[in-house]
Amino acid sequence: MKTPFNRYLHIAFILIGWFFLLYLEEPATAIIYLGLALVFDPFDPEQAWKDRPFWQKAVLVAELIVVFICGILEWQSL
């Protein structure tokens, strides 16, 4: 896929995920959308991880941490 299309999908899934997490308070559904957002790399997907700037790595890792936090919240509510 091309990067601009990935960027739009990434942003859309992030916004939907935050909507489910913050407004509807459904971390299980937020996990799905926030996790899918990571599939659509908003940056250059052809660039290797080690060659990426620090801020791009920080953004992707921060999103991954949010997914893990949502998983912990959902697991604790069982």
C-alpha cells in the first residue's frame, strides 16, 4: 500500500479507538481498532526499523503501549 493511504487509515483507526476507549469506555473494542492502526504504518513502510528517526519509533511504541494498557484494563474487568 502507498504511504498516504496508510496514513489516512492509521489516523482513522486511532480516532475510532480513542473514541471507544474514552467516550464509550470499551477497552476491548479499543484494542481492536488501536491494534489495527499499527498495521497501517503511517510512515514509510519500506524504511527499516533501525533507519527510522527516533520520533517515529516513539510514536509507534507509544501506540503499542496504549494497546497493552487497554488489554490490561480489559483483563482486570473480567
